[in-house]
Amino acid sequence: MSRALIVQRAGPAMSLQDGGRPGFLGQGLSRGGAADPRALAEGAVLLGQGGDLAAVEMAGMGGAFEATGDLRIALTGAPMRASVEGAPLAWGASHLMRAGQVLEIGPVLAGVYGYLHVGGGFDAPEVLGARGAHLSAGIGRVLRVGDRLAAGDDPGGEVGLCLSAEDRFAGGELRAVMGPQTAMFSPEDVARFEGTRFARDARGNRMGLRLIPDGAGFQSRAGLSIVSEIVVPGDIQITGDGVPMVLLVECQTTGGYPRIGTILPCDMPRAAQAPAGAEMRIRFVDRDAALAAERAAADTLRALPGRITRLVRDPWDMRDLLSYQLISGVTAGE
């Protein structure tokens, strides 16, 4: 029997995701892909494989998965409670699942999107060059009980490795650049926007999230009468009620709401992972600072392999403790 995970329980909005489908904006399809692409990179490093393989993205709640064969797995992104056959698993680490074992993943402890990776990635059919679902476009679907998630060819490698993730699961500051429509807002409103504390609204999905200001909303001097034009993930639209909407990976490709700015791509994982109620601020930076931030983020990703450490296991959780040689060498015996 080929190696696979059988979905025994599925949380809402659980789907396969990879790096998405670039190049189709002109045909009306946004890139999509993982809401937190940094989590894909972390899983790839933990398993020693390419960073664009498909993983299971879990929004807020995990599920239960039975292994049909031995599998290397890794858990990244928003931390969730996880266990195999009752033994807890460390998040941000790689592990070995034996055939017949069941992996249980519960609710998030922080953030929104958690990721389950397997050695070799999940071998789903490709559609327009990617294996992940684009739910708003009707490509693929959410995962359901009974789904069989086949694993790709795994060249093998170590498990028991861990990687400390940057804390991007509680909101915080988001850097943004101004754009052509920023001038549609008065300088006073732009300054007030930058000084406003926002709370992530509970409403939101892979298309976008609302930021509720701690004061009055914002209005452009042009109103809402602008011509619809291309929009991209990270754009901050000001809707009719004056509330900002941050567009995420499955956003539409055109829009008519005025945009006060655009969040830097390197800060988008923090935006997507902010849980409901998290406090967020937006700070405008110039082009040079934005490019420097993107270069620094790219350097951080390239440096991930050097941050891998070995997982320290708790002896109380080691059911196979007696199989380990804990003392070696010669002692005086006195």
C-alpha cells in the first residue's frame, strides 16, 4: 500500500496549499497559495526538501490523520496541540509516524494557520501548475473525512529536528508603502491612519481581513468613485464604512475601493496569522526601506538551515525509553 494520510477528522477550511499559481493575474486568477508561505519554507527545511511542495493548511483547527505507511512529518505555522497515539508532539519540529498510527491535531494556541508537511510532499494532481486549492476560484476544495492524501517520493532524512519560528502569531506592526491612491486621502488622515491601533475583526478568510480602528474610520477625498483596477495581496482597501480591508492570498484581481497603501510581502505572514482581536499597527516606509526589509527577509529564509537544532525529548513522554543506551563507558563503581 502506498504511503498516505487518511483524513479521519477535518477542521473547517482545511486544504492542500503550496506556493500558488503566479502568472494568471491577467486571466482573473490571483496567485493563491499558503496564507503563511514562511511556514512552507520552515517545513521544507525540517524535512530537507523543496519549499514549494504541497502541505495541509489548517485554519484555526486541525484534524485527525491515519498513516498507511511510515512517514516523516513536520508541523509548522501557528502552533496547535498535536499528538500521536496520545504522546504529545512538539510543534515546529519533524517526527516519524509509523504505519497505522493516528496523528491528532487540535485547535490553535496562537495565530490562525498551522501546517502539516510530509516527506516528499502531498502528491495531488496539478491544476494550472500547482497542487494547492484556490477556494475562492473553485480550484480544488476543502479536505473532508475519508480523503486519502498520498505522499510523494521521500528521499528520506533525519527526524527529531526542530526550528524556532519567528513570533508572528499575535499581530503587531505591519510595514507598508504608499501608492498612487494614498494621495486621495488627506495628509491628516494618512497620519491618523499610521497612528491608529487596529484590532483584527473576527470576520475574514483567505481573501482578506478587516481591521477595526480604535477611533473614526477613514474616507478618501475621491469617495468611492474610482475606476476599478488591478489589486494584489497586501493592498489596504478603505471600504464604504471607512474600515480598512487587507487583501490576502486569494483576493480578487480588480477592485474599486481606494487603497491607502500596500503591506510589504515580508510582513504578510504576520498579517494573515493575526488572530481575531489582535492589536495591529501600520507604519509607512519609503521604497529604500521596503527593499531593505525584503532583502533581510530573504536572507532570513536562506539562513533557516543553520538554525536547525535537535529536538530534546521529555523522558516522561518516551514510551521507548528502555530501548535507549543512557549510560556508556566504564565507571569506577565506587
